[in-house]
Amino acid sequence: MTAVDEHRPGYRGQISDHLPTLAEVLRDQGYATYMSGKWHVTLDAAFETPNGSYPVQRGFDKYYGCLHGGGSYYKPDPVYHNLQRITEFPDDYYYTTAITDSAVSFIKQHPTQTPMFMYIAHYAPHLPLQAPQDKIDACRERYKAGYDVLRQQRFERQKALGLITPEMVLPVFQKEFPDGKRPAWTELTPQQQEKWITDMATYAAMIEIMDSGIGKVIQTLKDKGMYEHTLFLFMSDNGSTSEGGFIKQLMADLSNTPYRSYKQWVFQGGTSSPLILTDGRSKSQTEKGSICREPSHIIDIFPTCLDIASAHYPDTFHNQKVKLAGTSLLPAIRKQKIQPRDLFFEHQTSCAILSDGWKLVRANGRQPWELIHLTTDPFETQDLSEQFPLKAKELENKWTRWAEQQHVYPFEYRPWTERINYYQSLYPDQKGKEN
């Protein structure tokens, strides 16, 4: 986790200085490297003075964005251009647009004879929900049908696109809600319905502004003559969040269709997010719309990028031996199988392992494990731990060994803000220097 240095392995609160970043590896092999947007891997206490963890100190030639993980879209803080702090913003400033404008500027200034790596990290649609009113108004009508109708429509569209098979039935997740009861749209008060419509319209407006910005980046690459030589990877880092109360949970219930649970937990609704990969070559259109179902993990992005770039990972970094986690997805992109492996998760004591079509998962370290056969139950509706206790124990043992190797223990159960305050008080030294 970011924000605070807990002074224990695995919880130092910022990007490690013992391992190279993708930008550092590619820059050392001739790439120009640019970043625009959210950084969120520097300690909060280091926002005032660069401490070696800022983007341009970790491999990026140019950077514009905010170091924080969330905040205002009109006055984000702290915003940096390289190592220069930006504190004044024009009246019409909107952070998503500024991220786009900076990325476009970097591309325009880029020498085309040099290969380029660019990382664009948007806030949107992270809380708070903020967008220009005219953009919100343009999105309101589509949400007036309510989440029950829209959820079913989205599910049917997913079937039509081939994302899920025709025989699947849309589950309704009851136990995720207070008192184990998910309300129907018609059970909300008019005031609650209006709040939900407005917030969903704002959420949609934020995404449409981001989407428009991505279009501007693509057009700039075309204008520069770089489009056909550019590979694009687009993904989200997690599922929709229920943070913010009852209405926000009902929003997330729609956004995560058809999956269970939300951001923070490692059920499918928290961890399953799409990865879209394409490039500008005209022959790639023959692969348009193809779906790769190989299980993958965020740790696979690094080796995949190196593989595509024909770049190599160093044996040492700062005179220490290093090893790259993850596996390249290039074979999967070429419709080949990748080597079977187990994938592990832990976030604020919510735990899971994926192994050969099975998933062992629990909401937090104090809850019992659930055993899910994802191959037949991708929406996690049936706990099979009692029917297959040996399989559950096998996966639990695997997860425990991984947790010990990765310094997951001891579990920390304090709520997030309380946790930050506790460790800042316990360890006033928050300079971000690893021992």
C-alpha cells in the first residue's frame, strides 16, 4: 500500500529502489520515456521535496501529473512538471484534460527516429465524482431506466459480444449489501433514484472526457506519422468501488456486471478488469474483436512490454541481483498457450489464489475461505469448500507459502485512515529510504 511507510517488508509505502521500473529498463535501451497522470507510488510525507521516487527520478524523461492517488479534478495536489511544483491553475482547468494535453505535447516534441514509451495514468473515474455540468447533463437520460434494467441490458450485450456464453444467468448478489438484501430500483425513494442518476451521469461524463482525450492522443500519433508503429495497451487497475455509501454501492453493482463484490476485495468484481491490446497496423484489423481468455495479472505487463520491444531485463540493479516477476503475454496474443501458473492476491487482508480453474478467496483474514470453480462458476456464486476440503486445503497451503515469501504477514486490520495515522505516529521518519 502507498501513503505511509510502515517500516516492515512489503509495506514501505512507495516504489522500491531495489528494482528497476519499466521506464528505466526501456530508457537504458534507447527509448524516450514519458508519463502523464497519476503516480501514487511516493510517500505522502515526500510530496514537498523529491526523495528519489518521483517519475523523472525513476526512468521517465518527462512527466506531468499529480503524485497523489486521488483528489480534486479542478485543483489536484501536488502536481509536478518534472521536478517543478505546479500550484496555479487556469479557471477552466480539468485534470483529465490536462493529462491528455501533456501527453499530446510530449508526442509532438518527440523525435520520431527514437522509439517511445509513454505511460498515461488517468484519475478518472476515481472519486470524487466531478465533471463539467454540460457533460453531466448529456449523460443523464441513459440512466433513468434504473440499474435493474441497465444491468440486464449490459449482461445481454456481453453475451452478444461473446464475452460470456449464452446459457449463463445474471446473478443478483444479496449478501454484499447491508442486512443481506439488495434493493430493487423500484424500492428506492425518488430522492435516492435522482441521486443515483446524477452520480452515474457524472461518472459517465468523466469517462467520456477521458475517452475523448485518448482519441486526441491517437490522432496526434497519426499526425506525427507514428500511429502504425505504435502498440496500445489499455486497462483499468481494479473493478468499480463501493466507497462512499449506499448509492455508490448500487452504482458499483451496475458497473461490475456480472461480477461479485467491488474494489478493495479480491473477488472477481474487485480484480477482473479488461486489457485491450491493439496497434495501428492495417493488418491488425483481422484480429479486431478477438478475445483472449488466458488468465493474466498486472505483473505480466512488464515482461510483455519487454518481449514486444525485444528488450531485456537486467541481471543486476544498483549492484544487486534482480529477477522479473510475471510472464510475457505475447504467446497468448499470438493465440498460443502460456505456461500454466498460480496467481496470488492480497489487498487489505482480502486474499485469493487462482490455480488451474479453481479460486480460493476470502473477504478478509478473519473470514472463512471460499472455494470457487471459476471454469463453471465465473461469477463466484457457489462455495465448494465443504464438498472439496482437500482442494481447499491444498490451495490455502499454497497461498500461505506465497504470503510468507512476500512478507504479507502480520495482517493489518486497522481502517485505512487510522492505519496511516498509526504508522506515521509510530514511525515519524517518513523519508522513504529503504533499509
